[in-house]
Amino acid sequence: MNSNAFKSPGQRYTGVAIAFHWLLALMIIGSFGVGWYMSDLPMSPTRLKLINWHKWAGVTILALSALRLLWRLTHRPPADLPAPRWQLRVAHLTHGALYALFFLVPLAGWAYSSAAGFPIVWFGVLPLPDFVSPDKPLADLMKERHAVLAWALGVLVVLHIAAALKHHVIDKDGLLDRMRPGR
Amino acid sequence: MSILLRTMPVALLMAVAALPVAAQAPAQKVIVAQSEIAFTSKQMGVPVDGKFRKWDAQMAFDPKKPDAGTVSFSVDTASAGFGSPETDAEVPKAVWFNAAAFPKATFQSSAMKALGGGKFEVAGKLAIKGSTRDVVVPVALAQSGGMTTATGAFTIKRLDFKIGDGEWADTSMVANDVQVKFKLTVTGIAPL
């Protein structure tokens, strides 16, 4: 596929934005998979390890998403490719909701952990503050919220990937090149 | 007559032996509902607080004669929990407390020492899950309105008692050190 037309500055996302996108894509998909898998495991050292890795990854996703949002607000993304108005609107809404969930999913997980009486110690080294105190009903509520929000994020990610592939396979408009790593 | 003479010293000895016991009665009472035995375990660096919901204590203690004091505890191991149903279900299992085979953990004091300023040191034997270890427990007493509050904390090595056996013996997952904290509300202790 000829992507020369999209190599000029302004037509591609910045290198930093591309790095954020793919790093966070891997981390979010990985954390979702680990979260799903571990939730049904019987208690074992493996499960305890997975739970902690999941929490560390979640807090890392939260921190990276904050940096990413800062970058996004201070750096103009490439202009929209021509598309029907409703598609552009849905794309913008999806992106906005994705960003909101990048924060809401880890925050609900963090609140769940704190409310359940298990503070998060980032990478086993840095104790993070509990912004809610241990509280059984709150823990149950946050567990449910965390799961519902994570599934909502999952659905949006699938929608996002499907839309990107539609541009690539059906429209053949080179949209993917704007976010493709490398030159 | 000769029988009486021969048994006399024995009877006297018995009476003397019974004296301190009689002098100590009535024993002090620990109000379990207003007391707490808690513990903190570190799991992958995360401090997790738990407590024992069911236990009992016997105490005979006079602050003026601490050397003669005794205290004993009996704790239902199955009543240990971290407050989440999932972990609470694990704690009585064989790898942890094995509550089916060892339903009670006990502490029996062997010596008490006054350190001054309402502080005492209680040495004794802690028995959990079939293993017994000597422990020395610092206790601070505070009194108000006829109630005495005894607080203290000490650290045990969980593997000394095989708490968390087999796959859980890995101390990088669950630290060997477990801090035990208590706050006891006691009635009937003489003023300090």
C-alpha cells in the first residue's frame, strides 16, 4: 500500500502519540485478559501474583493515560479524513468515551481494592493512598462498576478496531498509516 | 494419732499452696466485646489487616505484684479473617491454620515483669497449629473509670507455626513476619 502521501507532518500522529497509543493498547488488552482470567481462579500464589500485576498495570495505565491526555490536549491530532458526518461524530464520541474509560476503569479498580481492605503497593514498593476506606458494600459496588466499565471499554475497543479495519480494508484511505509505528 | 501427725505437714503444705490462689480471686475479667486481637500480614508488599473474631482470655493480675500475674488466651483459629469472604474462606484451610485439626491457638504466660510507667513485659508460650514458641510481649496499661486498657504488639514468624504451608511458604509472596496487635479492655484490675 502506498503510504507516501501520509508521511508529511500533520498527516500522522506525533511519534509520542503513536508510542502512547500502542503501549497503552498492549497494556489495556493485556490487563483486560489477565483480569478476566484471574477473576475465576481459586486462591493460589499464582492468583495473588496476577491480582497484584493487574493492579500495578492498572495504576500504570492510569498514570500513562494522564500523560497521554496532556499530550493530546497540547498537540493537535491530524485532521479528520473525509467521511460522512455521522461517522465523524461517532468516531469523536468513541474516542472521548475511550479516554474517559482509560481513567474510570482503573479508578474503579483502585477504589475496589481500597474498599476491600487491600491497599495498592505499586510494583510492591510504593504504597499508594487509599481514597476510600475499607467498606464491604462499597467494595462490592466498586467491583461491579470496575467490571461493567471494563466491559464497556472492551466493547469500544472492538468497535474502534473494527472501524479502523473498515477504513483499511474497505475504504482503503490509509487511515491506519497515521497511527502506524515507524516511518 | 500417728496418722494425723504424719498427714499434718502435707495438709499444711496444701493449705499454704492454696493461699495465693485464694488471695488472687476474683480474677480480672477481659471484656471481649470491647477488645480486639488483630494482625497484619504483608502480601507482595501489601499490608493486609485481619482479626480474630472469637477468642477468650483469663487473667489474674495485680499491678503491685506483677511477678505473680498470669494471663492466658484461647483463640478460635477458624475465626481469623481479613474481612473479605474470599480470603476468610481460605484461612481455616489446612495450609493456613488447619482449624479442623488445630481449632485453638493458645498463649500461656510464664513470667510478668514491670518496666515502670504502666509498661509491662509478659513472657510466655504461644502455641499455634501444633507448634509452640516462646514470645515476649510488651504491654502498656492505661486506666480510666475502673476500666483498664491493655495494648501491645509483637511480631511472629508465620513459618515457625507452618501458617501458609506448601505453595504458600514462599515469603516473597507472603512475608514471614506477621505483626500481632491487641487492645484489651479489662475490669477488676487494681489501680496502677
